[in-house]
Amino acid sequence: MVWDIDSTPISNKRFRSLRNRLLFSYLLVIAAILGTFSAAVYILVARDRHQQLNTHLHQVADSSAGTLEIIVHEYRELTTEKEYSGYLQTKPDGTPLPMTLAELMSKYEGGARFPVDAEPISPLQQGVEWYNQQRQLIVREGKLFLPTLLPAHIPQQGILIQQGHIRSFAQPVYMASATNPEKILGYIRVSESTLTLEAELRRLQWGLIVGVVTVSGLAALGGIWLTRESLQPVVQSFQQLKQFTSDASHELRNPLTAIRASIAVMQSHPERIHPADVEKLKAIAFASAQMSQLVDDLLLLARMDGQEVDRQGWRRITLDEILEDLVDLYSDRAAEAQISLNSQIIPNIEVNGDGSQLQRLFTNLLANALQYTTPGGKVVVSLQRTGIYAIVSFEDTGIGIAPEQLSHIFDRFWRTDQARHQHDNGSGLGLAIAKTIAQHHQGDITVRSELGAGSCFQVKIPLASVEP
Ligand code: ADP
């Protein structure tokens, strides 16, 4: 039953874009939550694993430190007592090479076991180095060592150094003698490879990435269903509202036509009208004309709302002809209002579209420009070509629009307070209709305006030559 949603498809362009935006925001939130969660898991695990490694290095260093005194002692015997001369191997320059514990122990062959109590060392992953007081490396165990010398300064609590894929911990070892507790006996350095740890963290990283991607993918599928489901009631009420507007406008047309016809008949016989009623009749005629216009506008908007563009009635429209005719038509009205109306129209600009709709679009903009320009002002209609678009501009030196109101002017029934008080013949639908028509023609309308200085409405429509 749940999948029945497709029975009312979201075909309306505006709803599709709303659905996509909802889906996008939903996915963004899910991805942000998962991303934050995964990052937190990774950081905590990585910190914990690094901590474990450091603790292990400390432990090995501590247990190895206990053996340093004996090792230093044994090593000194090798270097000072004659019976061991030649026991130490040296580099070509004469400095002795470090030895292993087993080599050091070998001088006791057949004797007591050398009492070394170091942690068992994995030969490939770790290495322990014993240094004497003069920082000379005397014994080392394991296979992994830092190639560098001991750090110049080693604090009492030791020092951790990461070099490439090796982490080392070096610490000084102090003499146990009560009289000279601060005297340094030597140093211990423990090194361990971080390759295993890095590989483990890389595996965790990949696991989390794959997890986030998989869950996001599943969330996307769920999101598609969820957004469709949640938009369904909105889409249905919108359709109902649209249907109602369309039906109501349609039904209102006939009675309005009858009223207007009756008024026209009455006005055609002024001698039958009582002088006191002449003005009332004029007001009724004006109001019914306005209502007819409003009903027509509502019907047009209801029909165009969310409809896929039907190009069947479209043909090539020569914009310069429409605009020239329009300027001619409005020149008397402009002269009456003492407004200079000029045009800068380049010829042979064609677009594909519905001629009457385009005419309606430009009429609305020109009528507004003249309506909201005070006597002595100027209105310029221009047509030019920019790239793949025909650009039609209506520029006036009229009352202008305040910046905070610019975002509302294309809303239905929206009018500025000034327009409401000074021009009572508008409905606030003109620009909404103009914008809808422009968008139906794959174009758009933009506006620039400055309060008190004037406005410029610019319509952009793709040229016929570039359309498929
Ligand atoms: P109407 O003109 O019927 O009021 P519109 O939708 O055409 O409705 O315009 C909406 C509002 O935008 C107008 O009420 C007016 O306040 C403002 N407006 C439109 N065109 C202009 C213009 N050229 N100059 C100043 N204000 C304008």
C-alpha cells in the first residue's frame, strides 16, 4: 500500500524541486551525523591505540631499565679486564660495536645464567637499546632501531619520538645508590614499529567510510520514499486548490460577463439613467471590469501552474514586431501621462513561444512602467541579443521599489503600500503572471530598482535559433 504513492505523481516542477531540496537537506543531515559519528569513533579508537602503544613502550623501558646496572657492569669488565681482551668487536675506527645480550652472556658460558629480566621481544617489531653514562650504545636486542643518536636532552620522565613508521621511547636510568640518587647510570631506548597500528587504523578508516557510504545510500533510498510520502498531502491539496481556483474563475466568468453586458446596455442609453446614478454606474462598470480581469488572471495562473509546457500552439515569434506594436499602442497613454516613451529595438529577433502569452508578459511590464512613473519621467523599452538569449528591458525613472520589497514583487497579490494607496486599479497579479509566462518559455525575469530613482525589469528568453 505504501508504494501506492506513484498514483499521484509529483509532476509539478515546483514540487519536484521542493522534493529534491528536501531530499538533499535530509541526506546532508544524515551524512553530517554519520560523518561526525565516524570521525568521533575513529579519533577515540586511534587515541586509544596510540596510548596503548605508548604504555607498552613505557613498560618495556621500565623493565629493561632494571637490567642496565648489571649490563653496564658486565660491559665495563669486558673493556677493562685483560682476560676478555679481544672479546669486543670494533668498527674500523676502533669504536666497539654494540652486542646482544646473548653475546654479553657468552663470557659466562658454562657458568651462572645472566639475570636479565626484560620483556620478551618480538625481533621484527621492536628493539631495546642499553646506553652507558657516556651515551655509548653497549647492548641491543631486537631488529628495529631508530637510525638516529639519542636525543640531546632526555627529560627525567623520558621522551617519545616518532620517526617514519618507528616510535621510540628513551629514558634516563638513575643509580640506585642512596648517596647519589641523581647520578645517571645510562639510558634505555625502546623502539617499536607503528606499521601494524597504522594498518589497523587504515582498516578502521575504510570500514567507517564504506559504512557511511552504505548507510547514506540506504538513507537516500529511504529519503526518496519519505519525501515523496510527506509531500503527497501537500501535492494533493495544491491540486485541489488549483482545481478550485480554476473552477471558481470559470464559473464567475459568465455572471460577470452578464453584469458587464447589462451595464454596457444601460450606459448606451444615458437618457434613461437618473443623473444621481451616473457615477454609481461608472463605479460598477469599473469594478466589474476589474473583477473580470482578476478572474481571467486567476484562470490563466491556475492553468499554467505546474503544467508541463505544452509547445503545441507555439510558433516563431518576432519579438521586435510585438514590442514595436506595443510601444505604438501605449504611446498615447504615455503622452497623456506626460511620460516620454522610447524604444531601442534591434530587428529580427525570434523566439519560440505563445504569441498571446508573450504579448501579455510585455504588456504587464510596460503598463507597470508607465503606471509607476510620475509625469515628466521616462520609460525606455529595449530589445537586444546576448549570447543565446533575447533580452527585453523595461526601464523607467519612476517611483522605484525599496530593496527589502524586491524579493516580494513577484508574489501573487503582493503590492507595495504606495501602489495600494495611489493606484487602485491593480491586483498584484501582473508580475506573477509575467514571471510564470517567462518561465514557461525557459526564460526568467530579473529586476533592478532604486527607491525614488526608477526600476528596470529585464526578461530573458532563449532565441529560436538555439532551441532544438
Ligand atoms: P499591480 O501592478 O497590479 O499592483 P504587479 O504584480 O504588476 O501588480 O506589481 C506588483 C507590485 O510591484 C506593484 O503593486 C508595485 O508596487 C510594484 N511594481 C511593479 N512594477 C513596478 C515599477 N515599474 N516601478 C515601481 N514599482 C513597481
